[in-house]
Amino acid sequence: EDQVTQSPEALRLQEGESSSLNCSYTVSGLRGLFWYRQDPGKGPEFLFTLYSAGEEKEKERLKATLTKKESFLHITAPKPEDSATYLCALKGGNNRKLIWGLGTSLAVNP
Amino acid sequence: KAGVTQTPRYLIKTRGQQVTLSCSPISGHRSVSWYQQTPGQGLQFLFEYFSETQRNKGNFPGRFSGRQFSNSRSEMNVSTLELGDSALYLCASSQTGSHLTGELFFGEGSRLTVL
């Protein structure tokens, strides 16, 4: 069964303190791994798609990487506006639906 | 370009009642998916519609139903509400459907509280 586990559940950083969020997965035939950001009271907002191990994507202070077992979302020198819940989802070869993790709630203090 | 619009944003119902939620996708998007989001379960897939046809369905009881109209607008209905149905209901649209892409555009959700 396809599965996604995100860690940590919550993370508090000081502004400028870089860190990484983890998304571990098991899947039969990965067809895509996706990162989303969700602000309180809003729907998730798409960030990245990764398709194969070794792939990396960047956007401003965020960089997503992928291995055969996990994906990392690296946040470099975060700012308070990066505070949000970050969600990971994947699509497997045998599944027409996206499988979602529970998310990491990130708080960046000024 | 207008985003995904969901109405109503907030609603309070009592057990046993029924509720209808509406979603207008981004113009040109033919696929609409519905999700239930709760703190303990995260995002749970309800169903997906493409060109008025239900293409995929999650593991929810028959009390949850949906439909899509010819203009791609979608509605979902929950009958005989239970306390556990309290959640944020999210609608997401895409051009081709989530079976081809994981890039979905979400609305802000409808927050349902069942008393």
C-alpha cells in the first residue's frame, strides 16, 4: 500500500535558521511526488513536482530533493512569511489518487 | 484569472441534516476533485469529476455524493450529517485531472461544523 509519512509534525525556527522537512514514502512505481504549502484558513498551494531520484527543484528559499525512499524540503534562511504547513503527496503507479502526508507545521520567529 | 471559488465558506448544521457545497473551478479546467481535511486524518480524497463523469472515488460512505455540471462547476452533498463530518471540505481543479498531474489548484474550502 502506498504510504507517506512527514516529519517532524511541527518545527519552530528563528528567522535565518535553515532546516529541512522530511517526507518518507513507500510506493509501487512512483509517478510523482508533490510539495504543497498551506496557510491557515486557505487551501493548499502547489510548490513542486519531483519525478525521479536525484531530481531537485528550487523556488526562492525552498529546495526540494528526492531519493528512492524520501524527499526533503530544504528551507534556507527562512523568513516569518515562510510560516505555514507544508504537505507532501505522491502518486503511485497502481493508484489513480494522490496520497497525502499529514504535513509539517512550520513557524518562523522574527 | 480567477481562482477556484467555494461556497459557502462557513456553515453550521445539526446532526441528521444535509448540506450542499459548491465549487467553481478555474476557467478552462475540466477536472474537479473534492477532499475532506481534518487535523487527525489530513487530506482524504472524496471523489473526482471530469467532464460531468465521476472518474474516481475515495473510501467514504454513500452519504457523500457529488456531481459536475456542463460548465465544470461541481457540487457535493452530505446527507444525514454526523458529528464526525465536521471538517474543512476542499475543492481542487486541474486541466487534465489528478490521474495525470499532481498539480492541483485548491479553493479556500468550506468549513462545516456539525452540532
